[in-house]
Amino acid sequence: MPVVRTSSKFQIAIPKAIRNKLHIKPGQKLSITESDGAIILTPIPPDPVEFLCGIFENEPSMANELIRDRRRDIEHE
């Protein structure tokens, strides 16, 4: 487990192996949270919208489900 030291300005350097594994680039933003005494750094993709596009492409469409349900309701009225 890599160990880092805080500077006098409370800065740290992310070890190269972790930067490479997570594809962290210079100037990239990270979100920082605390959970049960641990500090969690999460890389924010340069374009979050592009990053999230298509993540549900293999999932059923909620809109299509609602349209089908509505059509069934109309048929039974």
C-alpha cells in the first residue's frame, strides 16, 4: 500500500501506479469525500456527459415501458 506525506500546504502526490491505473491527467478535477474516517478521491471525467452516455444502453427503456403500460390501460378502458 503506497504511503504519501502531506506538504506544509496539505498537498499530496498521487502515486504514479494509481494515476496510470485511473488515467488521471494533470489538472484533472477529483471529488473528495470522507467516509468512516477515510478520505476518498474520485476522478471526475473531463466530460461527464460524454462519460455517462450509453451506460444504460443494455437496460430496458423506462419510457418504452410506460408507453406500453399506457396503451394497455387505454385498451382496457
